[in-house]
Amino acid sequence: MKPPGSYTALEDLGRVRLSRHFALRNFLYSEIGNFFGRPNLPDDPDLLIAAGTRLATDLLDPLTETFGPIDIRSGFRSSALNGFGAVEVRPQKCAANDRTLAGHIWDRRDAAGRMGATVSVSIPWFAQQYEAGRDWRDLAWWLYDHLGFHEVYFFPRGAAFNLQWRDAPERRILSYIAPKGVLVKPGRMADPARRDRYSDFPEFRGIRYPAIPHG
């Protein structure tokens, strides 16, 4: 597929369905792009769709089918837009391009040739409890035990987090919320009592949807 060269081509690209619950349009909005009038157009739509499909199918659909609606805060960024956000926007909101390939830049593989995609997510069901004092690690350990992510990075506002799918996942969880730093990574043992922390969470993928007819 060629990069979109017209409004109608971009419209058609946005309609591409990545999973049961998400179309590509859900991930193309950018506040930096909107405010500064910068387009957010992929260089490699096929890679964009392939990485986004894995992110949506493997990680975001299970979240939606467990907790109900989730908020997508930031998804795909083109190399051009991410570079602009990293260099020219203050306060700086984007990491340098070479640090977010196969991250927020879905349509370029990283230096090791791995495909990946990152999205910033907030879960209203949990955010309300977090604002009332619940520990962010309750959700972090649930994610660890239920989703095949590469990396999760938590932020203080509403316990939102970056959620990354990537080839050859390393299963890291980090946080800017106290206690800051690394919660779990390869070589560090997970909390053996972690399941008690989320025993009141909804049933995994417990929201039932009508069967999709075939043919």
C-alpha cells in the first residue's frame, strides 16, 4: 500500500480495521500534529497495519473485553511528526526517533529489525480507583499476568501507561509513579503474592459480545 497522497486515501486508511474493537483511525490523532498543523502520515502503511494489528488484537482487545471502554491517549506517530515533537516542541513530549522505532513510530522497525507498536492507554475503571488511593502496581501485576506485552510504562495522571507490543518481548514494567523505576524485567523475579492485589478485578475477557456471523 502506498502512503496516503490525498484526503480520501487517508480516510480509507483510517477505516482499516485492526481488530474487533479498533480501526486505524483510533490511533492517528495527535495533539502535537493538531496544534501545530503537522500531518501524521505513515511512510510504510503495510508495516503500520501489521504492527497495529498485533497491538490491537493481542493487547487492546483483551483490555476492552475485561474493563470496558479504554481511552487511547497517544498512538502512532510518523517519523516526521515524532522528530518535530522531540526537537522543536517544548515542553518536550516525544523521545528521539531512534529511541521510539517500533514504539510510537509503528511503521519503522527498530535497529534489530523488530516490528512493534506503542499506545498510551488509560482505563477508566481503574483510574477512578487509583485517584481514590489505589496502588498502580495492582494494575501492573494484572497486566503482567494477562497480556503478552513488551513494555509497560506508568504515568502519574490517572495511572495511564504506555503499552508496547513488539517482536521478541522482554516483559518490562516501569513507572514514573512512586516507587519509581523498574517493577519487573528479565532476570528480576515477579512478586509471588501479586495475584492477591487484583483479586477483585473483573473476569478476564468476561464482557460477552454477539458472535460475528460468517459468510
